[in-house]
Amino acid sequence: MTTAADVDLIILGGGCAGLSLASALAQLGGTSPHAVILEGRQTYSHDRTWCYFKDGQAVARTDVQHAWPSMRVASGAGTIALDCGTARYEMVNAGQFYQNAQLTIGQSEQVGLKMGVLVTKPPVKQNDVWRVDTGVGTLYSRFVVDTRPAQLPHRDGAKLWQSFYGEEIQCDVAVFDVACGDLMDFAAADACGARQALPEAVCFVYVLPTTAKRALIEFTVFGPDPLPPESLHALHANAVALRLGGATFSVLRSEHGVLPMGATPPAAVGDASYVLAGLTAGGARPSSGYAFARIQRWASSCALSLATGKGPLGHAPDRLVQRLMDALFLKLVRARPDLAPDLFFALFAGTNTQSVIRFLSDRATLRDHARVVASLLPGPLLRAVLKRKRQKHGDLPLLETP
Ligand SMILES: Cc1cc2nc3c(=O)[nH]c(=O)nc-3n(C[C@H](O)[C@H](O)[C@H](O)COP(=O)(O)OP(=O)(O)OC[C@H]3O[C@@H](n4cnc5c(N)ncnc54)[C@H](O)[C@@H]3O)c2cc1C
């Protein structure tokens, strides 16, 4: 017995990953398979911003709201301004991204978007096609790409948690330099009382100015537990007050995120016609939580694979050397958060800027990796190893190699 498929492909979830894949398919025109995205939300809003270092080879995007030629890193050890060169630090406004994706998909005869449609049951395979049950009916398709975020793992399911709370603020006077953002300001977080409030975590302030009077200011924590926004409000308010030095301001919008770092992705379904993708399925870089640029690369290759009849692709696994370095980094920060600001500062100050940007953007060569290791060895890593020897039976958590 056979069941007729309604479409070739159903994409579950129309967030960053689902819409990126659907847009890539729509741009392929008639070679795209017939696809539909099922998205639970009724409407989209400007709920987040996505930043990444631009890959000089990548096609220019039309939804970039701002690009910074220079980014600052500050800790007790000093301040360094990174000259990004061609790898500018770009920001995509999610509201604009959703709008562009809806336009692109709206012009396609092959791809459709259904809003306000919740997938209500785990899809099942029946007679070679996938049955997808939703709140408004059942659909059948040959392939499924499931981008719905997995349930967040329990406390110890991630090596580290990244929690952040940010507000986009508008000041009455000019206070920001639009040519330079703050990628990680550990010194400002310390001045806000972060070490006393969260001794087991490493905290930094992230500032993205889009005009001389407007900026997104975020307070970010890498720590052993996921944190709700309320527990970051006071630290965030201190960071804003410190940065604005008394200038009056209004809050335009806020955003909050909790990202598991180094969590084991959910197991594959075991059928090549059903793949998992997006943030919790290998989309995010374990050591940073950055996912946007990785999702764009995945979307292009998955769309091409589908258009050439090869079926959907999941996220490609990271190279071994990157996996080892990320695992070591997560263990080090978890075990010795007090050393983390020095570690980051040494990384940015001691490594050729383009090498460190390629390292952060999954594009590092072996030489870049060697440069990163060389910048860390004389500083925080060595001190951690020496301390480990001295505290063989001490009470501080010890480092282990991955
Ligand atoms: C506030 C915030 C800021 C971030 N900033 C950055 C950044 O600067 N740079 C970066 O690289 N990464 C960033 N990230 C991380 C990552 O890029 C984003 O989380 C990104 O949105 C992940 O894309 P996704 O498609 O996997 O998940 P989502 O964008 O969350 O999309 C999942 C979609 O699935 C839908 N869905 C869920 N369940 C169902 C269901 N049962 N039926 C139908 N639909 C369903 C949801 O409504 C949602 O639209 C940020 C994350 C957050 C939360």
C-alpha cells in the first residue's frame, strides 16, 4: 500500500534555521523540491539580533543592520581594539530577516510557509512517507527537516550555560562610537559586582552601538547553571548606568537567551529522510553559542543537496582539532572561571586578529590553531596547569584534558 505525499519536504519550525533553508530553496527556483514550513508562531517580531564575523567569501546580505570595523575586548589585563579588516562584525536584525524570508518565500512557487501551525505529535513514517500531525490537520511528505529546538538539557546536560539579557536603548545625548563595539568587556562586568554575585561564572558586558545615541547593551554569563532574565536585571542595570555615565535613556526593546554550551545533540532519527537541524542539533558552536553563520552555511548545502535529489543534510560535524579545543576551553572556563578573562584577553591580544577571527568562525587553518594555542600557553593555561600541580589534593576543581 502507498500513501501519497502532499509535498517533497516538510520543514518543522520557521525560525532562523527553517527560514534560512526555505529561503535558500526558494532562490533555487524550479529546481527546488516542493516544500512547506510549519511554524507555530502567528506572527514574527524583532525578537533578537544575530551577529557574526563576516566571511569575506560569503555573498553580501541585504538584512545587515550594522557592521563594525573594529571590536574591543577588555579585562583587568588591559583593553585591545581588534581591527576586523574584511571580516567585519555584522549584525542582522531578526525582524528584517523574518520579513525578507517571508518575501522570498512568498515569491516562490515551490516553497510555502504556514504560520500558526503547531506540530502536535512526533512524526511517524507510514508506507515510505512521513506523517506530520498538526493542530490544523495532517500532512505527508517524503523528507522532513526538523528545526524545532530540543528540550533544554537538565542542569548538567551542558558543559556550561550561556545566559544573557540585553536592552536596546536610546540615549538623549551621543555616547557611543559607531565604529567600535565591545565584544567582551570583563572589566565592566567586574565593576558591576559580577564576581561577588556569580563567583562560579565568568561575566562580560557586550555593547553594540548602531548610532551615537543607540546601542544594544547585554550582560552575558558563562556559568554552571542556566539563568532566567530576572537574575540578570540588576547586573545589567549596573552595566548600563556605568556605560552611560548618568545620561538619560529609554528602552526600545529587550532580549534574553539561555544557550547550552557543549551539550550532546539529540540522537539522529536513524532514517536519512528525516534530519535534525538548528541550534540544538549541531547548529551552535559549542564554545561560543554562535549559530547564525553556521546555520547559513548548512542551509545552502542542505538546499543544494535537496535540489540535486540527494535528500536533506544535517549539520556537518566540526573538525577534530576544533572539537578538542572547544572541549578544553569549556572545561577550563567551567573549572576556573576566575582565569577566563585572562584566557580571552591572551587569545585576542596574542594572536594575529585574522587568525582568531577565523578560529571563532570555524574557518581556522592548522596554522591559525597553532597560533591560538601559542597565545594561550604562556598565560592562563600554563598558570592553570601549575596551579593544578600545586593543588593536587586541594579543594579547587582540577582541569582534565578532553
Ligand atoms: C536572544 C538571542 C540572541 C542570539 N544572538 C546570536 C548571535 O548574535 N549570533 C549567533 O550566531 N547566534 C545567536 N543566537 C543563537 C542562535 O543563532 C539563535 O538561537 C537562532 O535563532 C537558532 O535558530 P533555530 O532555527 O535553531 O531556532 P529558532 O530560531 O528558535 O527557531 C525554532 C522555531 O521552531 C518553532 N517551533 C518550535 N516548536 C514548534 C512546533 N511544535 N511546531 C511548529 N513550530 C515550532 C519556533 O516557534 C521557532 O520559530 C541567539 C539566540 C537568542 C535566543
